[in-house]
Amino acid sequence: MEEPNNKKTSYPPENNIKKSREKLSSSSSQKKNLLAESPKGFFSKEKNLAKRSFSERFGLYSGEQFSTVKVILHLTETVIQAILPWIILWGGYGFLISLLHYSGHLAKVNPELKAIPNILISLNIVLSLLLIFRTNTAHDRFWEARKLWGGMVNTVRNITRRICIVIEEREPEDRIEKDEVLRLVVAFAVAMKLQLRREPVNSELASLMSSSKYYTLQDVNHPPLKIAYWIGDYFQHQYERECIDDMESNALHLLLDEMVNLLGACERILKTPVPLVYTITLKMLLTFYFLLLPWELVNGLSWWTGPILAFLSSILLGIDEIGAEIEEPFGHDPNDLPLDVICKTMLRNIDDLYPSCQTIR
């Protein structure tokens, strides 16, 4: 006879059941947290996208707040104004070629111009290389100028900090003199901006110095150097009064020398433009290219030759004009350096630093 099966079914202990329930509850809570955090992550991405928008980046760069459309129009305004007459000219030329093609006057000429496609291919390669070189060269000049003005901001901050901390104030008049020389430090940057823009001394400097110094600058050929002389004379006077020691006097004069060196580097960019023969050659090649291009396009595009030629000319001429605009980065164009904003930043830095100094030691 078979023995009865006395084996009992084994069940998991209560501790294991509790642990499994805890795991299930923890996993469900994690899912809820992920679902709850997903909208936050989405909105954080929106914030990051807002920081990368044209209006936000332009505001950080220039200090002006515009909408995205206004930023695009503002930055392309000068470029469009410069190339618009040429776009109209080449569009009209393309329309004229279309008209001649429609009337049949090009039927006798086109078979004799079989070399045009090969010429256009060669010009495409040459113009691409020249435009890339032009844009890179212009951007290098623009970026070097921005680094120089960034160095000017740092040097002004360092020299201001040293003047505030190192030079002693033994009498109440010493604080007045210190305030005047700190304003002259900013006046050097403002005069440097006017010198690079080839503008005369104006009211921007009047509020940063005494009236006698302001009238003196109007008869000076190089105002920044005259302001640097006044600042250096103040350092020497404080050294003779033993308000600063040898080491600090040398440090202040080195910072002043650095400001003059930065001025000279910016003048080197200003007075060494891209060789004119290179610009003339590029313009001639672009003209020759646009003269030949509609003869090749008209067979396939017919009446669309004019609009297509106008569109292509806007692209190539726009790239050339952008390079011409940023290769001289010290002007008033929207794509130039925001020198006015940089000078105001220096003035705010001095206003923030100087009240923290002690009144009289």
C-alpha cells in the first residue's frame, strides 16, 4: 500500500511578506516621485532655453532688452541697408536675362558659352575659401578687441582696489583727491573709447573730472595719454608724501602701464585694417560671379532667375558685409563691441568699491 503524503505546503514567513510589501510601496513611491519631478524637469528645460534665446543673450551682451524679432532686426539693420541696393541691382539683372531668354535673343549666344558651368564651379570654390578667410579674420580681430577691453575692466578694478586700500588718507582733502583720481581712471577708459571711435572730447568726460582738466583735454591730440599722466602724477605725489611705500608705488605704476598697453593694442587693431587689395579682389570676383550666374540659371529657372539671383546675392554679399562690419569693432554699429556699456560697468564698479574705504586713517 502506498503511504499517504504527509508533506505540508510551506508558506513564506511573515517577515518576508512584510519586506515584499515594503519594496512594492517604495517602488510605487519612487514612480510617483518621478512623475511629480518630470514637470519640473520640463520647466527647467524651458528656463534653460529662455537663457539661450536671442533676447536674453543680447541683453547680457549689450544691456538692452528687446524681443527676439527686434533683436534680429536690430542686428541685421545695418547689413541689410548696405547690401539692399546691390540685391535690387542683381535681381534686376537676373530679370533682364530672363527677358532676353524669353524673347529668344539668348538662343544664339548660349551655345557659344559652354565654358560658363566650369567657370562657375571654379568661382564657387575660390569664393567659398575667400569668404571663409574674410569672416575668420574679421572675427579674430573682433574677439581680440573684446579680450583687450575685458583686460581693461579687470585692470581698472585692480587699480581702483589698490588706490582705495593702499594710499593713506591723512587729511580730509586726501579723500577728495582720491575720489578725483578714481574718476580719472574711468575717464581714461571713456577717453580711450572716444579715441578709438575718432570722436572729440565730449560731455561724457566732463562729469568725470574738473572743468580745468576738461578744457585742457580739448586741446590735446591724445586725451587718454594726458589722463594717464595725471594719474601717474598723483601716484608720484603720494609716494613723495610717504603715503605709499616703494612696492605699492611700483605696483600702481605697473597697473597704469598695463592700461596704456591695452590702449596701444586696441590702436594696433584700429590702424591695421585688412589689406584693401584683398577687399577689392573679393568684390571683383563677386561681381564677375553674379554676372555669369544667371546665364547658367536661366535655362532651368526661366522667370525665377531674378529672384534666385537676388537671394544668392543677399547671402554672399551679407557674409562679406558682416566681415567688413566686425573687422572694425569699435564703432556704433549694432554688431560692434558695446563700449558704452563696458564703460558704465567700470563706473559702477568704482562706485561700489570706493564707499567701502575708510574715511580717514
